[in-house]
Amino acid sequence: MFTGQFLATLERHGEAASLYLKAAELAPDQYDSIVGAATALRHAGRYHEAELFYRKAVLLRPNEGSSHSNLGAMLHLNGKASEAARSYREALRLDPGDRTTLANLRKLHALHGSRL
């Protein structure tokens, strides 16, 4: 996993994603590996795959606001506005003071308004 982190700092996101995917395969219940894979996939522009790993992160830590916030951001990028709003709301229920999540939900509402 540390090699994946190092590659990510060098912005070699495709290579980092490959290493994180291998780590996630070897330890599918290891939250940090799952989030690392999701993040590396997102940085590599592999948004649909990243979404799947952020969903796994939510399953592993359903009571962690950041899990839901990250999933919300990925859903938003993938054009799933209603689902993104639900994830952001759950993140805020768990962590009401999270300014990033609140800002992301506001942006989503500004773009999609009453359709959420």
C-alpha cells in the first residue's frame, strides 16, 4: 500500500490504482485499501470503478461520514445527482460539521435544484 501512496504523490495514478486494486483483492475487508483504490481510480479518471470501491467503503464503515461524502462526490461526478444528494445527507447526519460535504450538497442543489 505504501508504494501505491508513493506513486500517487508522483501523480502516477494508473500505477497507483493497479497496486491498490491488488491490495484490495488480497484484503477485501481492509478499509484503507478500499478507499486507496477508490481514490487512485478517481484520480486516474476511472470514475465508474471508483464508485464501486467507494460503495464498498460505505459497506465497511457505514457510520463514518467521510465514507458517504466520498461516495456522494463520486456519484455526483457520475451524473447520479439524486443518489449523490442522499449520500451527502447521510454524511451530514453522521458528521453535521463537515464543511466540504455541506458545500458539495449546496453545489449539487444549485445545479439540479428541486429535482433532488
